[in-house]
Amino acid sequence: MKRSHGLNSLKGIDAFCTVGHQRQRGENFGRMFNIAPLNTPPSALKSLGVQGGPLDGGTNANRSDSVGVGDVFFGQFIDHDITLDVSTSLSATAANLNSFQNARTPSLDLDSVYGMGPEAQPYLYVQDGDFANIKLLTGADTPNATNLQKEDLARAINGRAVIGDPRNDENRIISQIHLAMIRFHNRVVDELSTKYHGAELFEEAKKLTTWHYQWVVIHDFLVKMCGAAVVKDILGNGRQCYQAEPGDAFIPVEFSVAAYRFGHSMIPQKIQIQKNESSLELFGTLLGRGFSPLTDERAVVDWLELVDSDAGRRVQMAEKLDTKMATDLLKLPFIQPSDEQSLATRNLLRGQTYLLPSGENVAWEMGRPDAEIDTVMSSAMAKAGNDIDLSTGIPLWFYVLTEAETIGKEVQANQFEPGEGLGPVGARIVAETLIGLIELDERSFMAVNRNWEPSDDLGVSTLAEMLTF
């Protein structure tokens, strides 16, 4: 079975489900909140997530007004940059934490692109000429490269991508994002090549590429997904919930198993990736089948069609962030019928496996108003219907989606836009985690120079500018 985004469990975090577990310094995963776990009848979770059930949005589009499709897939790219899980089991077999290592660093440092560097993984890098061990390989470096190869990742003879994280080849859009990030690094190398040389050139280009990426995550991606108000509050008043210490960053399970899976609601059934061309099926042969070379020019992504820019394009928008999902996601075609095929059900079951608390208990812990919590809970129960028993509480992932639909993202203080981004609980978990991971990385611009901004160097401050630089 092919591994795909959102399907893999987080190998090694099962031991955190042990009641009373106290995270030790250096462990890769932990909790934001010390709250009793929610237990919901598994049959109720399966009924909630089944195709044709309450979460099935069908095939009709209900598009966002503010978030492009490219932003959602960039969220997937970020996920692959901070965690690498290799298990596909939904079981709760405890793992030995001492033997488990997150294959990605819990930092937004682009190790998914750079791998372990040119000395440890030289096959990711150009090996000849002035930029040997400095520039990253793309398909354009293939001898006698065809026009299609020039628009693709570098690939081995079996067609598999030669990249730092193989998951970034699991669908065409994520592979094109990875290619764009490689091109961004290589262009930065060109910009710096008159000032630096050799290993110093590589290190400076990597630093500048990473700093711009981190800036875009905070000031573009998080503002779009979480709202400007919560981002400003965290930057101005500090983190309230994610309390990791310097040198000891970890991934909260409330983030990885629940809140950061919000993007599943925003993926459209069909996506148009080129100007004036037809939309493509999410899991069609051109767009959704990964781990293979580019074979059709219609699958080359024009980022100005998917991400907001000053080019004046009509951007392909994501679905609204709500309790509905594209029907194909509730019966994944590449999962065997004997396994759980609904992505929604997998999310719900996994949340219970890892003993996540209810959404309302997290909201109360955050100090959200009772009236707001009651509104979200009532809406969630109404959407589930009388036949699905949520009387013990609202699963955190479902609460986050319902909150986004009923309350919405806070674009300015006390000004909310329902369906346009994460609500107060979801936004706080996601924004604090990603900003915290950047702050806790001693090499990040937030740690090295908090006065730095893109205008000091390349001037690349948005996702569109970075992907097309």
C-alpha cells in the first residue's frame, strides 16, 4: 500500500498514551495539556466518518474566499518538514521511546529538502562544476533532459524521486512544491555566488532559504490559516499552551493527531493547476498518483493559479474549513477495503488511540468563553445527529472543524470569519506549535536575529514569491 499524507500513525508516540506518562527531556513527542482523555464508542466514530455520513461533503464545491489550494498543500509540505512517521497501523502497541527517533527534526529547517547535507547525502546535490555540493539536483540535471524532466524532480532509474523526504513525491502538487523549494535554494545560491564560495556559499544559501521559508510560514501561511489576531498575540505576548524549553522542542500530539489535520477539510475534489485548463481529479492519474515521473505537461503546476499573488490571476481556492470533506477522502481508492478507507474515520480513531482529550475540555483549559464552547458543542452534536453518540464529549479533531465552521478565524481582534480558517482553539494549537518550533531552533531567524525581515535580503515574503522566485 502506498503511504499517503495523513494516513500514517506517528510511530513511537503510543507510550505517551499511558496515563500518567511524564515527558522526559529529549523525547520527540509530548502533550500541550494534562487533561483526561476522551473515550467515544468506536462505532460512533466510524458512523461519523463513513462515506455518506455527516462529514461527507459530496462533490459540490464550497470554496474559501481567502485560502488558495496551494496554501493547503504547503501545509502538507510543512508537516513533512517536522515529522517523519513510518508506521501505518492504527493499533496502540506501545513503542520503546528510547529506541524511537523522529526522522525529521522538530524544526522548520528544511531537512526534508537538504537531507543530512552534501557530505552525508551527496546524491541530493550537484557533483560537478562551480556549484558542486552547493546546489540541489532537479530533473533538469538529468543528462539530455527532456522538457518534462526539466519540470520534474531528479529521479532514479526506477522513477523514484531523489529527494530528502520521499513523501514529498506522493502526489503531483506536493512534488512540485518540493521542486519549487529546490529551485528557490538554487536561485539563492546564484544571488550569493559573487560574495561567498564553496562550503560557505552552501551554508549561507541554506540559512537564507530557511529564514525566508520560516518568515512565510509565520506571516503568510499562519495568518491565512489561523488569522492575523492570534499570530500577533503570540508574537507579542508569547506562547500560552506550547511550553517547550529552549533546546527541547517536541511535537504536541494535540497538534499532530488532531488540530493540524484541519487541511483534510480544505482539499477539493477537483483542482485546476494551469490557466484556462480543465480541473483534474484529486486522485486522477495526472494529479493524484505519486512516486512516478512526470509524464504529461498538463500536470506541471502554475503556482500563480493556486496561490494568491499580485499577478491578478483567478486563484483556485481551497474548500472552506468546515465539517465537510471531499467524498473521495472518505473512501480512499488506494486503501484496501479490508482496511479503514475513510480518512475522517482514521483521524477520529487515531485521536482516541492516543488518548486525546475532548475539544471542549481543551477549550476550557484555554479559557475560552462558556457561550462559545456551548455553541461549538451544540453544533457538533447537531451535525452528528441523534444516532451518533457523542454524549461523552466532542473528539478534538471534530471540535476543531466545527469551531472553524461556526466561529471561524479571527482576522482582527474580535472579528471572525466562519469557514475561512481555524477557530480559537485550533488556531492557538497550530500557531503556537509552529511559531514555537521556529523560536526554539537556535539557527532560526527568530533565535538569531528577531529584527531580520525579508526586505533585508531577497525581499521574498509570501508563498507565491517563494514558489516562483
